[in-house]
Amino acid sequence: MRILALDIGARRTGIAFVDTENGIPLPLDTIDVEFEEEMIEYVKKILIDRAVDEIVIGLPLLPSGVEGEQVEFVRRCGEDLKSANIPIVFLDERYTTSSSSESDGDARAACELLRMRLQRL
């Protein structure tokens, strides 16, 4: 199974990919766009290029676990991606964000989403 993970933000979206044959999450380039539509089109291209079977999207819940305004945006993006006819799984991303500036924190968060998903398969 080929899985693409997205750590969606208003401007930046971290992306990671895994093929369950090897089970090693691979960070991809983070998308930095001005408009949601640009991000959706970029992701749809990746879905085709990598023959993705499932999309994992991180839900940015508040520390209390409640859904805030950012979750509405992320769910809307998920709805837009449904047109690709690929199953979408939403996971709590509260503990995936890295404060490290050594590498791309958005892509690292997407890799962590993949690790969480692999544990549940």
C-alpha cells in the first residue's frame, strides 16, 4: 500500500510518502503556496505520480482535543481531495510537530503521521 501524509497549514503543507513494502516514511518537499487550490492541485499530481492508495491528513486539534478553526480548514482541504477517489484518514497531529530548526518540521510531522498510521495497519 502506498500512503501519502499531509500536515496541512494555511501557507505550508508538509508531505511524506511511504510504501508499506519497505515501511520507511520518506519526507517530500514542503509545499509553500498562497492559495488552497494550488496546494490541492500539487497534491493531486503527487497522488498520480506515486500511485497513492490512501491519504493521511493530520488534524490540528487544540491541546484539549477540541476542534478549532484550523481543523475546519484542514477538513475542507480533505473534502477537496476526495475528488481524487482515494480513501482519506484523519489523525490527531497534536504531538507530531517538531520545534527543531535542523530540518523541515512540516515534512517531519507528515512522517510522524505515517508512522502513526503504519502502527494501526
